[in-house]
Amino acid sequence: MPPLTRSCQVAFLLLALALYPFVLWAQVDFKGELSMNLYHARQSGAFLRYLPQISYTETFMGTENRAQAVWAGYGALNATQEAQSSQTKPYRGYLRLYDNQWDLRAGLQQIRFGPAKMLRLLDWFDTWDYLDPTEFSSPLKALLLRYDSINNWGGWVWALPPGERLPAENALNPATHGQSGGRLQLMLGSTEVGFSRHEMKEQEEKQTLAAFDFHYSGMIGLWGEFLQSRLATRASKPQALLGMDYSLNLGERALYFLAEVQTPKNLNSGETSNIATQIRLPLSLLDHLNFYLWGSLREQQKVLDWIHTEDDWLFQFLVATGQQENQTELSYLANFVWYH
């Protein structure tokens, strides 16, 4: 299929906006997210992204059983000092059958799990960025079945078609023989534990991702992720991550602190552990200020982030400093997001 012309891509965005008043009266749910930002890193630029989503839900065989069809599009325009680009593609598109305990999805969707927030070892299927308030994540073609028991346990089973690429580091891409896996979750008092496994195969080489994670919810939150990636012809590479957070009440507001540390991929390579910290200071009920620091023990990136949040829109201003080729670089981002 040939790529769409720029005029067709712009028409896609205008059509989605034009149809909005009409679908308000239809038996479907229509919503969207419009992001506009100005940024500067090595060069300055402007970025526009629109994510329209249409869903239809039908109840059958009682009030608890539902069938749902969801479609979401992706349209983006990016302009820098040197070039301009645009892109349209499907963002979500799946059929769903679910009730209070079972949830079956087939199609273009998101699969995300694990307690870690900044230095994640279980980001096998998603590209979620902790600093992004929209929680944008690239789509994944998959069949996913989830079950949540009333006895404090649950299970996930998934399958991916051949050729589907994973964002996980060091994963076989693309796996030519399909991929499959599952996850078991248990609630033990105030602690949730999880066991995850994923297998993929490319030609004669098989790779297995196996992980254990826990999350304790108390006065101080504690979590951990432990990952082992094994290739049939190579030694396994275990990794570990530990994290904690704490909220200090300040009347109607709370000062939030988070810290995570992750071991290097190869303990014998001379690499240092990665660290990440966050301090969130509430300025008002609608405004908060974040300070982030993450990276290795040798090189860190520092970010100062201010977010103002309303019911249907938010504004974010971010300033970051980091090391690039032995030089300190300053970058910024001004981001406006409108939800409808």
C-alpha cells in the first residue's frame, strides 16, 4: 500500500474533528486527545498529534456480559528547522468480550504490567514514558486473555503473530514463529506478587524472558522486578530492580518521593547501576512541580517539570539537562493537551 500524501494525512485529522458533533448523538462513544508542543534539543521544532477513538459497547446474556469494538487513529505533524514530516496510522483497533472477571481482547492494543515506574524491566510490550502525562504507548498486535478471581489472584495469557516486533531490549526482532506467554498475579495481604514468562523463536534460536515482581503497599511503598533473559545458545543475563516511594502529608497536599535502582545488564562488563529519583512538590490543587534525576552513577540527566491540570486539558513545561558527547546540553518542552 503506497504511503498517504500529506494532503490526505491532513484531511484525516480534519475529518475526525468534523465528525465529532454528529457522533455525539449516535450510539457510540467518541473521544479524542490533541497534543501540541514546542521543543528544543539539538534543534527546535513543533509537534502536533491527534488520537481520535470510537468505541461501541453492547450488553448480552444479562447485564454483566459485554462486547466492545474499539478503533483509535494516530495522526501527527512534526516540523523542525531542517525538515517537516507527517504520519497517519492505526493506534488501537480491537474486539473485546468481558465481564466482571474475564477480559478477552484481540487486535491492536496495549499490554503493560509491572510495578516499576522509571527504570522498568518488564516493559516487554509497551513504550510508556513515565514523564509523559498522556501515557502514550505504541500499539501491539496481540490476543490477550485476563482473569481476575474474587480470591485475590489473577492470570494473563497472550499470543503475538509472527513478525510482531517488541520494544524490549535484546529481544529477538522479529520473531518469525510467533510469540506467547503468560502472567500469574497473587495478592498476599498488602503485597502483590507476579510471575511472568514470554517465549519467542526466530529460525532456530529461541529466547525466553522470565520475571518475578512484587509490590508492597504500606506507609512506605516497596517494589522489585527480577528479570532473566535466556537464549538457547547463550548464557542468561539476570537483572534486578528495587524501588520505594513515600508521601508526606502537608495538610490538603502531599510531598511525594520516589527512588529506584537497577543493576547493570552484565555485572562483569564494568557498567554501573542505573538510578532514578523523583520529588513532586504540590504548588496548588491543580499545579505540581517535579524534579527527576536518572542515569548511571557516571552520567545523569536532570529534569524540572511543571504541570497544570484541568478537567479536560493540561499544560506541561519541562526543562532538562544531560551529558551528550562530554558536553552538557539543555533542552525544553512546552506541551498542551486537550481531551474531549
